Amino acid sequence: MSSRRRLIVFMLLLVSALWAASGALAGELKKATLIPQWEPQAQFAGYYVAKAKGFYAAHGVDMTILRGGPYNPPSRLLAEGRAQFGTLFLSTALKERAAGLPLVNLAQIMRGSTLLLVARAASGIKSPADFQGKRVSLWGKEFSLQAEAFFARHGVTVVHLPQAYSVDLFLRGGTDAACAMYYNEYHTLLNSGLDPKDLIVFPLRDYGFDFPEDGLYCLDATLASDPELCRAVTEASLEGWLYVFAHPDEALDIVMDRVRAANLPTNRMHQKWMLGRLVEAMAPREGASGPGPLSRQEFDTMARALRQAGLLARPVTYEEFHADIR
């Protein structure tokens, strides 16, 4: 990390620490539950660090972090009241809001896209048009909107196959292409024995779909009933991410504690790769802001792209979607 970035991170951490020390949330801790999109991994390091280092408690919150995944989508757990806070892609949250789930964005954690479509070089897929009629494995609705918008813009129809926790179907030749996160599944493919030259990679950001990914969300009702809790969870979560940027090795230790407790089939090397790519994409640096409030420009760009792809059931305004909790 450059000295300039270290200074930025230190200053942001100092501001957050002073806020917590001001006595804003003294007394009995308020219970809250957070549901990430996926199983324990470095993608959620900031929340695990905020819990382990006592940042949530310092902000007056007794936080429980659940295990996510394709069978526990945040949209469902939030709708059912089993979690008060969750992480979602901006595209997914905006579509859900338009469809009637009253989600509000508390903070935008990932400012851009790391989502890829990956095909074998031998598949014949060399351009977007070549996806026509091909078998493509996609995650569920929480993660598939970018790919759907990509296919819609290029006028292709694909055969959708379900993709769950692994890319085994792709590795076994059961699908022509798969979705992958650069910081996760792409590394898994390389570790399986494939070389980069064996793969054709379509970074969706390079095709006009640089959709901001992970954000922190709650429902309108949660924000209305306890704005102080929402502010506390947001501030502690951001403090957790800033700590990750400044102390990646310690953060990795905390992630691996979660991984081992969940008995997941991953290892420290893969999680280190993931955390490194995430820090590269997320940490504040010159010309790019780190995690923080969702900007109107980010919202407008996303809303326009989803409207053009016919993926919004109704118009959504920035004012109803963005929570101003300062």
C-alpha cells in the first residue's frame, strides 16, 4: 500500500474512532443480524473484522453475522425479518426495490464490477454474439442481472443452467460458459490447472456494465424505527473495512477463523488472493473513493442501465433508495 493510501486510511480510521468515542451509543447493546450474500470468505472481511475487533460493540451493537449463500439470499431473509441488515449488489437491490421490496442503501462498499463471464477458448465463444444458443451457468437472481443485461444488449438468447457454490459444471464440460468473480472463481479456475490462454474472459465492466457490487442494506421499516441503529451498523462496518485495508494479514486471520468454523472447502492461499484483489478494488486511493455513501451518479447510471434492459418493474428515485444517515 502506498504511503498516500496509508495516510488516507489512517485519517478515515481516526475519524471513525473519534465518532465512536464520542459516546453516541452508550448503555445496553442493541441486537442486530447481518446476512452477507455468500458463505464466509474474504469478500465480507470488513464485517467479520468489525465483529472480532469490537467495532460493532463500540457503536452499541450486539451483531450476529449469518451464513449466506444461494439458499439464504439476503433479499429473502430481510423480507422475512430474519435479518435487519444485508449485503447485495446494487443492481439486485435496485431491481428488488422496483419490484416492491423496500430496500434502502446505507453504504456502497464496492464501487465497480469484478464480474466476469468465462468460456473455454475451445468453445467458439470469442465475442458477445457467440453466446447465442450456448449453455451458460449463472447464479440466482441476486447475482445474474449484469449477465442478463449483457445478453439483452447484444440480442442473444442463452440456455441458463444453475450455478451454485462451485464451477465444477464448467470444469467438467457441462456448460459452455460460467459466471465468475475475478477475486474468487477465476482464481479457482486457474488453480484447477487451466492457463489464462485456455480461457476467454468477458469482464462485464468492459462492455458497459461496470455495475457497483456489494452494498450494505436494510428495509425502510428498520431505518424508520431505529435510524441510530442503522447509523451505528454502517459506521462500524465502514470502520471494519478501513481496518482491513490497513491490516490485511490480521484481517485474513479473522476470515480464516470464520472459514474454519464453517468447515468450508477453501484455503488460506485462495482467501489471500481474494482479499488482495478486493483491497485493490475497494481501498480509497487517488482518483477513487473507498466505501461510503452511494452517489447520485452511481445510482443514476445503474437505474438507466436496468431501465434500458427492461429489468425495472417501476421507476425508483435516488431519494427513496438512498439512506442519508449522516
